[in-house]
Amino acid sequence: MIRTKIAGIGKYLPSNVVTNNDLTKYMDTSDEWIQERTGIKERRYATKHKETTTTMGAHAAKEAIERAGITKDDIDFIVFATISPDYYFPGCGVLVQRELGITKNEVGALDVRNQCSGFVYGLEVCDQFIKTGKYKNILFVCSEMHSMGLDFRTEGRGVSVIFGDGAAAMVLQPTEKEGQGVLTTHVHSNGTHAEELALINPGSHGGYHLGTEQFGYPDPDKYGGVFVTQKMVDDHLLAPNMNGKLVFKNAVTKFPEVIKEALSTTGLISSEIDLFIPHQANLRISQFVQKRLGLSDDQVYNNIQKFGNTTAASIPIAMCEAWEEGKIKDGDLICVAAFGSGFTWGSGLIRW
Ligand code: UT7
């Protein structure tokens, strides 16, 4: 039976460390509040004009390709997950293809934008392509540069303090080794609360935040065909908004639910998980889920303390770090799960 294995994994974190105290220069917040509510001590911010979502992804991809023991010309498909792309379009898939010079076979490049669940959704997509025999070396890149689009005023502190920049990548290949590889993936969505964690502007709805009187297309006489207006800039409407409490409440329900779905599909139980790598949204969410699943501290990997929430990149960054630290070994059962904007959520079980 053909399954998908992670043949090589790499990561890239910008060198610029931003502590909680650094953020107090811009907004009314404190190290104590951020650590207590989220577990975050510091995060990384990319260097503007030098680093982008694509360049960070390319660094991680080079490491993954090298560790897989292949060359860039062996890559036969690219999948790129991000919600903070270099451009509105084209997506980062073709940009990383150009950056890495994967030009020989002009392979396909697909962009996945499923927010915090981007890794799990992307993994499910790659897994299907590998299992059907369509591709033999998929480059799966997850990268985020949030620092370029956050509201650093006190009004935006509920969102801006949690996000960080970073990238990870992996080469996915078929394996026929008994028991090895991606055992199962599960993805879900419910758009009821789509605007409760969202970057609404600019968009084809042409308006401002839902629920405000200004909703609707900008005055064409005043703004022509552009969908970014001066008013959006003046009103600080070009940054993400989040109903943190609602997201938190849904996350702590859906995380255990979707993990149990993966376990019951495979006939495994939580005590058999060697390492659970949750999306790094909030340390309190991870700890809640750990408790619900009855996992010991040794069975869970968290690094939100150092890197904050890097949405699509958070699981593979943590996976790469855990692997580099020797905390993932051949044969280990790895569980991944995520919840975020959409709402979207998902899980996966991988035998390393
Ligand atoms: O990865 C994407 C998915 N996202 C998530 O999973 C995030 C889920 N939600 C959360 O992690 C939490 O809701 C947050 C960390 C975002 C917020 O924590 P909270 O415990 O829900 O705080 P809150 O938003 O209810 O705010 C409590 C108080 C408020 O003040 P008042 O009204 O009680 O006076 C806020 O204004 O804390 C205030 N506050 C802050 N104070 C200092 C909000 N953000 C900050 C801040 N620094 N950064």
C-alpha cells in the first residue's frame, strides 16, 4: 500500500527577535498579560524589504530538499500554504518556484489558503496526490509574514501580540514500508463565523468591516475602480480582526473532536501518540487539549513561547524543531491538529 512519507523537513525563522516588552513601545500591553493569556514570550519578525513570505519559504524549502537527499529538479509539484502572501495574486507557489529555480519541468504550483489549518489542509491535498501515484516528490511549503499587516496600536493588541513570522517546508514522497507514512487526515469547516477571525479588506465585497454602516462598494466617483480606499487606511481596516473568546471556545471543542476522529479511524488510542504537535495558537488551548486527551508533557510539543502564532507554518516549524532535537524518531506516531479562521479545522496521524 502506498502512503505518504516526510522525506525531508526544514524551517526558517527570521533572526529579528521581538519580545513582549518590545511591543509595549507601540501599544498598551505587558509581558505579564501576554505570557499569562497566551504563553508567548517572544516572536520573530522578518526584515522588511529584505525578507518576504516567499523568501522565507524558499530558505526552508532548500533545507527540506537537501535533507530529503534530492535536488530541486526532482520536485514534481509544489504546494504553498499561507495567508500572508507577497502579492494579492499570483500566489506564493509560483514565486517560490522562481526563487528556487525549479524551472526544468515547469511543474504545477498550487496555493492553499486555509489560515491556521493550512498545514493540515495542505497535507491532505499532498497525501491524495502521492497515494494516487500522480507525484513522487511534492514540495510543501508553509510560510507567514504577519508582521507586515498587523495593527500595532492599542486597539489592535488583542490580535497583534499573538502573531509571528516564520516558515517551514517538507518534501513528501511515496513509501511502501509497512506502517510508515500519513495514516489519516481529516478536515472540516463551518463558515457561520467567517468574519469573526478575518482580514476583510480589501476584497470583492468592496466594503469595510461587516456590521458597520460603511459596508458596501466605495464611491466610484471618489475612488474609481480601486478597492483600497483612503478611508480604509485612515480607519485602520486593513488589519485582521478577531473575536478571541469565540475562537478560543470553538477551538477547545473542535481540537479534541477532530483528533478523536483520526484516532478512531485508525483504531489507535491517545496513549499510543508519541508526539502531539498542535497548531501553536495559544499555549492555553494546547494545554486544554492535552488535558482532554490525557497526554503527558512528554507527549506534547509546544514552541509558541519562542515564535508566537505563525498560522500555517506553526505545525511544520514545531515538527522540524522537534525532529532536530531528536524528539521525533523513526516509527514514532505523530499527531497534528489545527483550528482557525473560517472556521476551519483538521487533524492528521503520521507514522514517521
Ligand atoms: O491561530 C488562529 C486562531 N486564534 C486563536 O486560537 C486565538 C484564540 N483566542 C485567544 O487566544 C484569546 O482570546 C486571546 C489571547 C486573543 C485574548 O485573550 P482573552 O483572555 O480572551 O482576552 P480578552 O480578549 O477577553 O480581553 C481581556 C482584557 C480586555 O480588557 P477589559 O475589557 O477586560 O478591560 C482587553 O482589552 O484584556 C485586554 N487585552 C489586553 N491587555 C493587554 C486584550 N489584549 C491585550 C493585550 N495586552 N495584548
